[in-house]
Amino acid sequence: GAGVSQTPSNKVTEKGKYVELRCDPISGHTALYWYRQSLGQGPEFLIYFQGTGAADDSGLPNDRFFAVRPEGSVSTLKIQRTERGDSAVYLCASSSYQGPEAFFGQGTRLTVV
Amino acid sequence: QQQVKQSPQSLIVQKGGISIINCAYENTAFDYFPWYQQFPGKGPALLIAIRPDVSEKKEGRFTISFNKSAKQFSLHIMDSQPGDSATYFCAAIQPQGAQKLVFGQGTRLTINP
């Protein structure tokens, strides 16, 4: 695709439920990132994939958060037992091996009620 | 610990004026400093970026000034227009490992017509 695509755009879920957020990066980009942006704040790093492997997951807040990228393209961020504090915009970005420029999707706004 | 500090938090400028946003960083290992522009409901979009071996970079109405010794950099928007009204984030990247972005807190810029 022309840009990074994230689905859904909005997700409302009940506390305790499981959610999956999808990211389709720019074609050919080997690096994929997930960030979380709380209201009025800058994005914060969650996890980085180079190809299929999670090369750096140091930003995941706890073990309820998990992400996969099984074929080195599309990635899914999974959140178990959601809490109200998980409410935020989850951003995906991708970049090529040639440079550090990261291109972001429009984000998924997650609301836990 | 906030590795990249951004100011001001909000800024109002008259149309045609110069908008100036400042950032300071702590980690001398950072070697790439992008600025992102974000409109409501959208993901951050790369605006302009600089490496620490140059003191200034200009692209159209947007200029980054970089002071390596002071560990500070700033974004100048010349001839500011109402369409420039958005939230601006400075960021920094380390060359090693994940090359993840460390963002400032953001500046909400409003250009009055």
C-alpha cells in the first residue's frame, strides 16, 4: 500500500476483554514499530520488529501486551484483560533498512470502558 | 526520566509570523533528530530532520537549528499559516539497536488568521 494502514480506526471494549490491533506497513519496509500515545503526550515506544522477530520489546508495559509479525509484514498488537488505563491511541510505524525515517499510520484509538 | 524536553507546551502566533519550538536532549548518543507534525485524528508525519554534524537545515518555510554543545535544537516556521496549526513533536534516535524514536511532549501550535 501507499502508506501504513491500521485497523480498526477506533475500538471500544469492556474492561477485562481481549483486543487485537492490526498494522499493515509500507511494502518492503523491514522495520516495524508500535507506539502508544496518551492524550496530550508524545508517542511512547512499545516494541520493534526487524523482519519477523521482536528485536526490542522493552517498552511493553506488562505481560498483558504482546505483538507478533509472523510473515515479516503485517503485525498484530494483542492486549489481554484490558484495563481502563490502556485507553490510548496505538500507533504503528515502519521504516526501510536504508534509513531511520519512520512513517506512521493514523493510529487505532482504543477506549476501555 | 524525560530524555527529550520540549517547550513551549502551547503557542499562538499571528499569520505571517515566525513560530519557534525548542527542544533539549540529554543523551549524547542521539544522532538523528526529526520533527513530526500531527493533526487531530491523524498519525505523526515526518516534517524535517537533522543530524548533529550540521548546524542548520532548511526546507521551504521550515528550518531546524541545531546546537550540539548545548544539546538543543529548535524548529522555526517562517511566514506561519493557519494550515500550520497542529501539534509538533521533536524526537531523537540512537544509532544502535532498534533506532526507536524518543519524543518530546509536544507543542500545540495555533496560527491566528
